[in-house]
Amino acid sequence: MPLIVVSGLPTSGKTTRAKQLHDYLFARIAETQPPKYRLHLISDDSLSISRAVYDLSPDTVRLHTRSANSSEKDARAALYAAVKRVLSDKDFVILDGLNYIKGWRYQLHCEAKAMRTPNCILRVACQVDQARQVNEERLRAGQAAEQTDGLAEPYEPANWDNLVFRYEEPNPMTRWDSPLFAVLWDDDAAQTKRTFDDIWDAMAGEGRKAVKPNQ
Ligand code: ADP
Ligand code: MG
């Protein structure tokens, strides 16, 4: 049914939280028999999109590319197509990624609206220094990390800095960034579950139905 757009700085824990949300929703959906929804997790990793597509440094952009950000535009088109392919009133879609451009989030919001399904943002909030540390650890681990964990591809430092600089903070005053939910780096399992419960209530509407008889 709904589209949940994960957004956050590079290496801020987005994939970790997206997987936790996936497990949570999987269990919630399984509670109803037969299940009412299907569940999808779409990410750069699931579409084999490299971190390098976000790199705008002139010295790393290949000569034959159309423009510095053409590879990122292609990546967004692939993500958009993947979302569009599955989004329906019976499908929960988690889009795990930077999702840092407000115009892109607006586009996703319009797509959900066209499918008559709700959407929300899950902001994975993390101190810049904490996120930087994760990327630096991954850079140090280098090839070894890539071999043991395909998801651990680090960003080049200039690319990482630039993405932090370009990040457009979700604004809950806009309709495409609301409702806006947030998980913090230090949120424990209980707090995270509360946030996921809120997402479920807002997206699947069960919470609203449950309170109606008492009103
Ligand atoms: P992103 O998808 O934003 O690049 P990841 O989810 O891959 O980030 O997380 C980066 C690293 O930080 C992983 O090694 C993960 O285990 C660790 N990590 C992520 N979130 C947390 C957290 N809330 N607390 C502690 N470690 C975390
Ligand atoms: Mg990730």
C-alpha cells in the first residue's frame, strides 16, 4: 500500500534501519491471514547502483558522460521505475537511500498520490561526525570489507563531504515530506519499535480505526 521513503546522510545507518523496518512490517503484515499487503525493499544496493554515481568531482567524472550528475539521474530513473513497478494499494514499499533532493521526494510523493496510496518519510538522524566515522572505517577496511559485505562500499571522501553539503533536510511543513518520522542513532529497540508502530498506524490506518469506537 504505502511508500516509506528513508532519508539521511551517507553512512548514517539508513540501510540498518530500513532492514529493521522491513522485519517489523513483515511481522505486522503476517498477523493478518491472508496477508493484506506485499512488502518490498528497494535500494541502491538492491539495484546494484554504485556510490560513485553521486560523485560530482570533475576529475572522477568520465569524459564521455553527458554531465557531472548524469549517472545520478540514471540511478534515480532506475529507482523510480522500480518503485513504480510495485507501488499499489496492496504493496508496502520501503525506499532505502539518501533521498536527499526535495524535488525527488516531491516526485515520489506525486507518484504515491497517483496510485492513491499514502507516503511518509523516515528520517534516519545521525551526527555528521558519527556518520563520517562509519565511512572512514569502511574506507580503511577497503577491499576486505567489500568482499565480506557487499553493502559496505564506502564513499570517496570528497563525494561523502559533498553529499552532506547537498543534503536537503526533510521539512514536515511540506506535504511531500509529511508525515515525517525520525529514528536517532541512539534509539534502542523499544524506541525504534514505537516509531515503527507510529508509521504503521499512519500508513495502514489500523490505529485510527481502533480509536474510532471510543470517540
Ligand atoms: P547507510 O545505509 O546510511 O550507508 P548503514 O545502515 O549501512 O548506513 O550503516 C553503516 C554502519 O553503521 C553499519 O556498519 C552499521 O552496522 C552501523 N550502524 C548503523 N546504524 C547504527 C546504530 N543506530 N547504532 C550503531 N551502529 C549502527
Ligand atoms: Mg545504505
